[in-house]
Amino acid sequence: MDGVCSRCIVDNTSVIVAGGTGPDALIAPEMKYFADMYQTGFVAHAVGDANRSARVERPFHFVENNFLPGRTFVSWHDLNRQAIDWCRNTSDKTFKRALGMIPDEAYIIEKPHLIDLPPYRPPVYVAKHRVVDIEGYVHLDTNRYSVPEALIGKSLEVQKHWRKVIVYDKSRNVAEHDRILDKRDTRTTVPGHHVPIRRKKDARVPSKEEQLLVGNDAVLDAYVAELKKRSHGRGVVKLRRLLHLHGLIPVSLFSSRK
């Protein structure tokens, strides 16, 4: 709407109202700060006020029966994009009996009375503190997000934004992920966060040097087998030297028989 009303009428929900009802309602400190930032104020209506009853339920009914039926979407972000388009190009151009006009016309009348939005609006997020697990991930809403493995065992601040998950080590941004909205018990890894595990090659698998040496002469095969017994692992270094000598000296020299 590119603006805000000077007064925002709300019901007596515990999300905004910390205590009391109607004129005696006490607005939660966090919501009071939020209202001050936008130069508005929350006012709770009296319990049972007929003029406020079902002002939330009826719009939900309209959306559920006009926007959702027959619609498909590939993600929550896709659904939100479609919802915005539907509101702007369909709902806002449909006559509303409660207004006596279409919403677009009402907006033109009301726009000059709205308070401008502040030039900077701080991001909205939920902050959690998580200890990095032994595999280098932090847990949030059943899913796991990678952080640099050097932070394993540390307690980090995990910020859950609408589209992003941002991880801080004190004031330092150490990781940023697209938030997983449509899956559970999964994980996402940023390239470079975890060093690949380098596994030792199986000593039972012949090296390429051994494969080039054996199979053509029984004497040389026996020499290679004995050389491997006297070497560490697969004997690659000694076999590489032998491969270099191969062809330069007679094969008979590899035999111990006179």
C-alpha cells in the first residue's frame, strides 16, 4: 500500500495484546516498538463489537473459494507470487459490497491520508541460538544448514527470515541459505563449508604402475610380487622406479636363479 494508517484496529489476540481487552488492552512492548517505527498505533476493539466481527474470516473465505480452487504451484514462493498477481489484477478490481466500490478506487481516495513508510525498514526475522553439530550443520525446523566446519561445537545465532536463513558468529556473517519451506529432515550445504574426506586407497587394488608391469613375463611378475611385500602400502614409489627401468635392462636380471 506504500503507506500506513495512523491507527490500526486489531482484535484481542495475544500476539499483539499482552493483557486486558478493548480500551483496557495493554499492547506488547515489541509490537509497541513496531508501531512507533511506522508512526502508527494498535487499538484493540471491544469484545463482541459487531462492526469488527468476522472482518478476518470473510476475506479468508473469499480467498479460499476464489483464489485457491484449481490452482497449482511449484513452491511456496511461487504461490505467493501468484497470490500477489491475483490480488492486484483480480481481487482489487472486483466490486466489494462492504466498500460500495472496487478496492482500487478506494485506494485512490485513501492514499493521500496514509503516512509514508520509513526510508529504512529493519528486516523481520526470528533469532535462535544453535550449537553446530559434529558434521558442521545447524538445525532449524527439522532441517539442517551448513556452516564452515571450523565452527563445529560453537553456539551461533541463526536468523530465520522469510526467504533466507542467515547464520552469525557474534557479528560476523558465516553462512547464508535459501530457507527450506516445503521439506522436512533434509539438509543444504554451501560449497566450501566442508573439506572433502580423503580416503586412503585400498592397498588390495593394484596400482596403475603394477598393472603396466605384470602379465607379460612370469619372472617379472614374481619380482613385482616380492617387491610389494617389502614395501609400504601398494609399493607405488618402488614400482614407479621399476617401471622406469623396465625395457632398459634384461628381464633375466630380475631372477634370483643363476
